[in-house]
Amino acid sequence: MTACLLSIEELSVGFHTPEGTARAVDRVSFSLDKGETLGVVGESGCGKSVTSLSILGLIPSPPGTIESGCIRFEGRNLLELDPEALRRLRGREISMIFQEPMTSLNPVIAIGRQVAEPLMVHHGLSRSAALAQAGEWLDRVKIPAARRRLEDYPHQLSGGMRQRVMIAMAMVCRPKLLIADEPTTALDVSIQAQILSLMLDLKNEMGMSLLLITHNLGVVAQTAARVVVMYAGQVVEEASVVDLFDRPFHPYTQGLLRSMPQLGARRSGGGKRLKEIPGIVPAITETIAGCRFAPRCRHAFDHCRAKAPDLFSVGVGQRARCWLKHFPERRRSDA
Amino acid sequence: MKRFFHNKNFTVGFVLSLVVVIAAAVSLLWTPYDANRMNARDRLQGPSWQHPLGTDQYGRDTLSRVMTGSVNSIIVGLVTVAIGLTLGVGLGLISAYFGRLADEAIMRFADLLFGFPAVLTAILITSILGPSMVNAMLAIGIFYIPVFARLTRAVAMVVWEREFIAAARACGISELGITWRHVLPNILSPLLIQGTIQFAVAILAEAGLSYLGLGTQPPHASWGRMLNEAQTFMDTNPWMAIFPGLAIAWSVLGFNLLGDGLRDTLDPKMVRVR
């Protein structure tokens, strides 16, 4: 049995704003095994990025505070580490790739030095040794003529190339966990697949775990083994990728799947329009008594609006935060 | 480099400043006459073949003195900007990084320094410490600290918000490392621009202090000092005042245009701070 690498237990993160405390992450729990790929899916503002930033201890404070919970990485609670120990962990054991390759690289520093920097910081390599390794890494992330590119500046590279540089930067120290926050969102569709397969190849080669944060279910289907669906700061469903696509339980997950365009759907499905989920995500400063998805849910009934559901087990390795588990008769058939 | 010379300000400023720098460099090795040697026979002359810029009341060659004076001006510019940069940038970075109390304290200190009329305080400082070139540089340099502190704070705060800082943090780079290797390189161009402009201001300020007798002391040549000495002989030999005055105007204009040109070229978006 594979060992657990990262487990997040009951994590809550709040942001203090003049309008009140916004709970961006509300009692989120999930875990990630060694070598596993976990997808975290949800709309913008559902708390997926905040969750990933809290793993690295990079929640800006103030205004953010981790209110409760724990984040265990190889048994250590990251929330109890002092800032210096946490810093030594970042880039070495846990790395992160950001969404915007255009702005995530320092515009005035040559890319070779940027890739080499973590090596100098964490492994104490000399500049020339680090640069030599950086050259190897640029080659590994398939940047053509990598050695000659070391002196290039970010503006000389395309978006896809910059994201490759970001990947190299995140991987040079061979981390055990890579967090990728919307790594392909800002890229052309044709480049997205290349970047994803590159990340998966490197992950398999180095036996690391991947936490893939995205709003794109297509990306998850291609890469992840298990998926966590988040909505308004909470985990609403967790399942294996196969179960999630075959038997989504939560109405929100179902809605997400229905709002996904599918190739050939017009012919087989008789020309159906894409179904959007009505309504908008509630503001996280609002306190909602019942289920947070209830206002947008077409199955919602009185009980949903009165009492918040827990994560109920709805199958083998599948959990969903929905009262339909106990009131299956309330589920309306698809119109 | 080519794009700089597309800018008229930069080109003109560059040429003017280059002349000053060359004159200073040459004077270290050679001047037409010894700048301090008196020659009673050739007193108070106008321009001639022997003395292209004339002579002063002791018969000293004005061209030689203007050339030697340029060394003086360049040293003052360099030292004062260096004082302002090291302390000002340091304080500005601290202010931008820590915010809150440190920021308040440093910025109010800057306001306090700004509150004093610069020239008056420089006079005060030089009269307390005693008139000398070193003290004049100190007095001017102190006034540059808040200039650079404010500028640094303003631009560094913007840089800290940028995404590559978060990326650097995610790579485990220490806050000091980020400041030094990521923030500082990104604010160099506004600092360079401001530094060039302050360089010009320093030349003018030193000339002013020396004119008042609070800067460079005789017999050393300084443009301000020369103006002062020329004052008595304005009726008999106005040339004595014209050439040092021209030298001041020339170099101040040169370094100012250079600064403007740098700004236009390096950062068209930058809003001029102060």
C-alpha cells in the first residue's frame, strides 16, 4: 500500500476584511499519496488556490489567518513549523507552479539564473554548477537549444516556453510534491496538452506527487487519479476520476460535467445546448445556514436550506456533501 | 544602446556631460597652466590666445581652474548621490517591506527632512561642522536620503505585489534574497534616472555653498568659489564670472537632460516622483 504524503485535515482559512471575516476555506480535508495525482476542481473563488497557498505557508497575513486544522506532510504538521523551516521546505520538498507564466518570471533576470537559484539556495551549489544543472533542466523540459537559452530573458520566450521554465524552476530540487495551480489555463489549447504531458512524464520519472488545481475537468480527466470538487470554500465531493465522470453524486459536480463541452455531443446527444449552472457563487462573507449550493440547486428542498450537510460516504472512496444521500427520493429526474 | 540615442534629450545630455567628464579627466593629467599658480603680470585678462578663458585677479588661468573645478563638481555629485543611494535605498526597502510602524517612522523622518529648506539647513550644517568640501557633500547628501527613500519605497512596494515574488517565495528563497536578487534589480532604472538628476542638483548646490564660502576652500578651484571671487571684479573683468557660470549651467543642463533622456527611454510609464 502506498504511503500518505500529504494530508489536510479540517483546514479553515479566514480573511479579515472590512466587510467581515471571509472564510475562503472551510474545514477542508483531503489527502494525497506518494506518487499520486490529485485534482482539485472548482470555480474561481472556491478556495482551491488558498488551500494550495496554505500548504506552502504563503497565505498573506494579515489579512489571512489559518483558523484551524492541520496540514501533515510526511507526518510533520506544516502549520507548526517555524517560518525558516517552512522556507527550507519550499522549492526543495514542495514546489509550486503558478497560473500566469507571463508574470511569474522575473522580467529582469536571465532565465538560467532563475532556474539555478533554488539550487544555490537549497543545495548550496556554486553559481556555475547550478547554471550547468539549470541547463540540463531546460533541456529536460524540452526547451530547444537549452544551453544557449540560459542567458535569455523571459520576454524573449513564448507563454508555453515560459511555463516550461517555471516547471524547470519548480523541479530542479526534485521535490516530493508539486502543486500546480491552473498550470495550463493561460496557455493556448495546443500548448496545454504538451505542458500537461510534460508534467506527467516528469512526475512519473521522479516518482513525485502532483496536486493539480484547475477549473478544467478535461485536464483532470487526462491526468488525475482522484478528484476533489470544491464549492464556496468546502469540499463538496471526492471520488476517483472514473466514478466522478460515471456517477457524479453531488448536483454541483453534475452541473460542472453538464457544462463541459464534448466533442461529438451534438450528433449523439441530439444537438443539446450546454447546460450552465444557474446563479452565482455566494459571497464568502455571507453566512448560510444550510447547504451553500442550495440556492443554485434544482433538487434543493427545505431541509437543504435549514441544515448544512456533512460529507457523506456515497460509494467506495466517494464522498459527497449532499442531503440527497439520505433523501434520494428528492432527486429530480433529468429534465 | 541604440534606442537611447534616438532620444534627443539623452543624446544632447550625453554629449554635454561627456565634455565635463573628459575635461575633468584631462585636468587630472594636464592643464594649460598650473591652476593655482599666480602670475601678477597677467592679472584680470579677458580671453586671449595665451589664456583662452582669461585670468583672475591673481593672474591664474581660468581655463585651468574651470577644468580643475569640474573634478570637484563630479566628486561632489558622485559622493552625494552615493550617500543618498546607500542610505535612502536601504531605508526605502525597509519601509516597503515591513510597512506599518517602520514605514511610518521612516516616511515621517523623510517628511521632516523635506520640511526644512534644503539650502538653509545645508548652511546650518556647514556652519556647525565648519566650512569644507567634505562637510558640504555631507550636507547635500543628507538631503538626498529622503529623496531616494521615498522613490525606493514607492517602486519597491509595487514590485513586492508582483507575481514573480510569490513564485520566488514558493521556491524557498529567503526574504532577504528576494529583496536583493528580485526586488532591487527591478527598481534600478528609476533609481538610475533619479540619481542622474540628483547629480545635477548636487553640482548646483555645491556651487551655491562654495559661492557662500561654505564649500570648497581656497586655493582649490571650485566653480561656485570662482563666481564669488569674480563678483568684486564684475566691472573690470566680467569674463571672470561668465566662464565658471557657463560651466555650471553647462554641466547642470547636461546631467539633467541625461536624466530626462534616461527616463524617457527606460520607463515611459514612470510617474516622476518629486
